[in-house]
Amino acid sequence: QVQLVESGGGSVQAGGSLKLSCVASGYIFSTCDMAWYRQVPGKERELVSTISTLKFTTYGDSVKDRFTISRDNAKNTLYLQMNSLKTEDTAVYYCAACRAYVIYNYWGQGTQVTVSS
């Protein structure tokens, strides 16, 4: 079955960097659009960034110019490089795979990112 496993979360001070990874299995990685979402308890899940099968990328306004999404199809891995982190970036980050219209069919378990001032 499809499995997405995120890693790379942790605690960092404001201004620091983290790189998240999401290793996928159970499907042909290169054939699916991928995305990173984040969620804070009590708030709506927020779309952070997307990357298509052709490596076209989009970013939410709040992370533009600070975060970079990428994918390595040979390693079945999705990445999110996060620089200049702010306290408001604190959230659980989820990777998502295989978009059908606006819905992603598969989700990872999430990785916590905590940014302190």
C-alpha cells in the first residue's frame, strides 16, 4: 500500500533552517504531484507548497522566498528546505501525494516543526 514517511522536523530558533524529507513507497513516485501542508492545532490545514510531476512549483504567500520544495524521483523522496524560519512556521508538516483535482489521496503521519524566538 502507499506509504509516506516524513522526517527532519525538530526545534530551531527563529532565523534558522530545517530540511524536511518525505520518503514514498507503494506507487510510482514520479507519476504523482506532491505537496507539503502544515497544521496548527485549532486551525485549518494550510497548503505550503506543491510540485508537479514536471517539477513545476507553487508556494503559499507566507513561505514564498523562504522555502524550497524539490523532489528526487530516483530516491522516491520529496523535500522541503525551510530557511529564515519564523515562530509562525511552527506546525505539524505533512506531505501529500497523488492529486485528484484539488484533493490529495495519500498523506504522511506528519512531523513537528517548532520555531522559538
